[in-house]
Amino acid sequence: MKTPKEGAPGTTEQSPRWEGPKETRPRGYLPAKDDPESDRDAVGENLKDPHRGKLSDAGKTKR
């Protein structure tokens, strides 16, 4: 699939949405409805400020 499909939400007729950085969005994914860089998700993280409380969380960012 080269282009994402707009269809009914929650069905196989709609492509999934990419919540990661725009530059790494795979082909066939729809863009996020919100701004993942600044808007917080359900866990309270965003792309600019991920939680890195454990050693295993260190790989969440390139810094």
C-alpha cells in the first residue's frame, strides 16, 4: 500500500495513525490527529518530554 486509506474509524478500511515523529512515519500510515510533539498522551508523555525513570526507558530519545 503506497497511500493511506481514509475509511470508517476502527475498521480495516481505515489505515492506522502514526503517533511518532513525522520524519519516521512509515508509508501507508495516516498522520496523527493531534500534535504528538507537544500534546500529552494517555500516559502523560509527549515526544519532547518522554518519561525516562528506568534504565530501560533511556532508549526512548536519541539524547
